[in-house]
Amino acid sequence: MSKKQDQGTNLLYRLIGEARTYDDVIVMGRGDPDFDTPAHIVAAAKEAMIHHHADHAPPEGLPALREAIAERVKRVNNIDVDPATEVVVTNGGQEALFLMVLAVIAPGDEMIVPEPNYNTYADSLAFAGGVKVEVQTWPNDAFRADPDLVRAAISERSRALLLVSPNNPAASVISPADTAELLDIASENDLMILSDEIYDLFVYDDFVHTSPAALPGGKERTLTLNALSKAYSMTGWRLGWIVGPADLMARVAELKAAISGGASVISQHAGIAALTGPQEPVEMMAEAYRKRRRLVLDALDAMGMKYGLPQGGQFVFADIGFTGLDSAEVAQRMLTEQHVLAYPGSAFSKDRKDYLRMTFLQPEDQLIEGLERMKTAMGSIMAGQ
Ligand SMILES: Cc1ncc(COP(=O)(O)O)c(C=O)c1O
């Protein structure tokens, strides 16, 4: 296997492939919620299959769903958008992020990316012919995207700033003050902000999620991404969105039409039910993640492992530098010897060979067992076995 084939997303898919071959595997790697999609959403999809399956869906999405999205981003994020011209429905967050990058980045343009970050941004940037300019973030600073470092990374080719908050994999949340300062920097340097807010409903302790598009002067230079995958446990339904200023959204809609046309009408009707129906299931899931996060952090504390405190999202990015091994090797040994899958930090960033990303997207008994197996694997690594 070539080196490139065993890096980033490819490395993750190889590990997932091996994990599938074990009957008793505990998957603490993948970022997909473990809950069933709430019943009223499934019922709306069934109804749509019978009555709406052949509806014409415009590439930018069904009007009723765009209205529900506009209402949601106003209610949750305080972003004002016109559903007719400033909302595009996508095939999940994954397509949304490709569309955002393709709409904004021309060959040679630079995008400033706080690292570590969700690895598909690097892939989409490569497709667009853009250049990634990394700004490093570290656990001793709670993986803060330091505005001074962002300012220092700007060049004449800078076109956009990526903000993923809460972050995957670092689980950091950009504070209201930093969001305002980063927006000022973007305005002073005429940068677009690509704001990935897919984890915005999962924020812990006293941390606060802020949408740059909600701040004065923010909307006209921000594309905001979200999806139903995480909040409603709808990963496989493939439904997400981008909202932003009408001129850029026209470009996004054009790309969406060319790449895949409208999203599945069945999923879109389910999406309307998700956004306009009862929100208690989301609160119930958020509460479960809160409890599981505590459980994982207590177990890591007991093992003496260091990590950046997860301020939001569904992950812990833990420091395994004490093993002296590359995270890909540690993840491989944990998987092959103990049948527990965590993701190597090196899959997210070449400079994060000392980290493992773990999720709390498993029932508590599985998490406890997974952490126990991880401890055993670490024990044998440290004993030089
Ligand atoms: C930060 C971030 N953005 C986008 C996505 C893609 O989301 P989706 O599963 O809706 O395609 C993910 C998925 O894990 C993510 O973590």
C-alpha cells in the first residue's frame, strides 16, 4: 500500500474495514450517533414515500424545508436569511462542505485552517486547487484558534478562514469574544468565513456557541454549514444545508444543481418533520452525551491520560505521546489486539501523531468496556509487549 493510500481519510476507512471483521468490536472512532432516528421523523419519511416520492425537488431544496431551515437558524443561531434565495439543502454536511469550498476557493487561493480539523476540508480544498494555511491549536490552550496567529497567517492570496466550532476532532468551542475578533480580522482583510456549526447543539459546561453570521457585518461574508446527521441522529439520511448571502448562495445552488441536483425528497420531508416537530429527542440525546462525556473524562483521568477538555461536540482528543509511538500504530494495536477502534490523530493532521480521537457515541456499557480494553492495550504497549 502506498503511503498516501494509508493516510487521512484512507487510513480511517482501512481501520473501519478491519473493525467490521470483528464480531465483538467496540467502535469509539466513528462520529455517527448511535441513537435511532426519532420515530416521528421516520413516520414522515414513510408518509413521503407513499405520497411525495415523485415530487419535483428543486436543486436548492423543497421550499417548506428551506423555510424550516431559515426559522431554525434564526431561532438557534440568530442568523437572518431569506429562505427563497439564501438557503441551499445538501446531501449531508459532507456535500455542504465541498460546495462551500468550491463556491469560494479558486485555484491558488489560500484558506486559513485552525488545526487539527475535520479531514475532509483538506480533501475539498485539494479538489478546488486551493492551498491550506495551517494555524496550530494545542490542548494546553483548550485548542483555541488564537486570533493573533490567524492574523499572522494572512497573505495576499488569503481568501477564506475556516471555523469549525464546536470542533472535530479537538472539541473546542470558539468563544464569543474570539468569534468577534476573527470576524474583524476577516472584514479587515476581505476574507470569507466558512463556518461549520454541525455540532452547535452540543456545548458543555458554561461554553457558548456563537455564529459569526449573527454578528454585525458577519452575514455578508459568512457561509454557515449545518446538517441533521448529528443533532437528530440522521447520518444515513444525508441532509444538510448552507445559508449565506444571496450572491454567493446563487453560486452554491448552481454547483449543487450541477453536482447532484436536489436531495432525496423522502429525506427532505423527514427533515421538515425534524426541524418543525418536537425537539425533546434532541435534548434527550444531548443529555446522554453530557453524561457519557463525564464518564470518558473520568476514565481518562484515572488512566492519567491528558486531553484537551471537550467544550462541545462529541469527541475527546487525547494525548498518547507517552507511548512514544505514532498514533496510527497505537490505533492499529488497540484494534487488532483489543478490538477497540479509536481514530489516530495523524489521520486529521500530520502534526498530530501523538493523539487519539475517541467519541462518546456509544451506550455507557460499551464505553466502559471500550475504555477498559484501551487501558489493557496501553498497558501492553508500555510494557513493551
Ligand atoms: C465538522 C464536520 N463537518 C461536516 C461533517 C459531515 O457531516 P455529514 O455526516 O452530515 O455528512 C462532519 C461529520 O462527521 C463533521 O464532523
